[in-house]
Amino acid sequence: MLELSIYDNLLLTLLSFFTAMMTSIAGAGGGTVLLAAMLQFMNPSEAIPVHGVIQFTSNIARTWLLRKFVKWSIILKFSLMIPLGVYIGLEIFQSINAEDIKKLIGSFIIIALILQNIKFIKNFIISSNWYYIVGLFTGILNILVGVIAPLLAVIVKQSINEKKSIVGTLGYFGLVGNFTKIIGFSLIGFSFLEYIDTFLLMIPATLLGSRIGQYLLDKISNKLFFYIFQIILIFLALRLLII
């Protein structure tokens, strides 16, 4: 276990607050920023499961606050295949080293950002049956790269047009994905109790950030927000690839 200093924990607490607020406003992305930042001073084998707990609490808050807007019709199909994906992801995760995982996460972030800006992808319409496959790959990638919300956002936007429905549905996807991730890492022996001090600081900050972000959801223009968000993500992804 990596010993986190009080300064590390305070930094993670601030990051939890701002990235939870970011996710509530945009629907996705805050968790990616948080994990990329955590990986600057934590190993993937620690950062990914710890991040899963923090995101799980954020997803609970977001799903509850926007429960009236969630598209339940696609959620069951998405959820059914996640356990199989988690199993496959854990088998792969245990066979590759930490540096390769960091590079995989950095590469995935860059690819997800590129896909978000390709016109063909933006305009591609998918049927609800595709969510079985989406759920399977969510389970796999949630273990390997920790965050796939930016890519899920691209997919969900092909099925849903209303902003609050997109944010709420993505919150539920994250809820299921992170819950199964926590179970998966527990089964292979990860001790979440060793990080209880970190959780006691980060979880309240995450819940507060989610609540404030939900309040700001209709008050902030997305254009400048996404521009700044993408610059931050590119910087963090490049650090994972280079360092």
C-alpha cells in the first residue's frame, strides 16, 4: 500500500469536489480527470479501485438527483453483460504491469477525446440492442483503464437528446460499472479498508460537488467548459504516456 500524506489526501479531496461538480455539469469527464491526476502519484493497482469507490458515491448522488430523467429502457440491457466484462477485465489486469496500464489509460483518454470530435461518430445512430455489447466492454475497460465515461457519453448521445437525461443515464451507467468494479477488486484481494481515511475525506467532497454541479447544470454554457476540460485531459494523458 502507498502511504498518502495529509497533503496528498487534501489534494485528492479538492480534486474530488471539482471533478464531481464537473461531471454533474457535463455528464462525463470529471472522473477521467480525477483518475489521471491520481495516477501522477499512485500505482494503477491502487488508483483504479480507490477511484471506483469515489466515483460510485458520485454516481449515487447524480442518479438520485436526476432519477426522473433516467432512460430506464436501455439500462437493463447495459447492466446484464457488465459482470462478464469485469471478469474478463480482471484476468487481463492481473497479467500486465503498472507502466503498461498507465500508458493504456493515457492512450484511451486521447482516443476518447478524438472520437468525441469526429462528425461521423457524433451522427451515428445506434439501436438499444447495442447496449448489451456496450455493457460488456464497459465491464472490461472499467477494470483496465478505470474510466470510460467520455466514450460512453458519445454513445449515449446517439440515443438521448435531452441534457438532463444524458447526465442522469450516464450516472446510472457509472453506478453499475463502479459497483461491479468494487466487487471485482475485492474478489482478487484488494483491501479498501486500508484507504478509509482517504474515503472519509473524498466522499463528502464528491457528494457536495455533485450537488453544486447539479444546481449549475442549466446555468453554465458548455462551449468554454468543454474546451478547458479537453486541455486538462490532454495534458494529464500525455504525462501518463511520457513519464
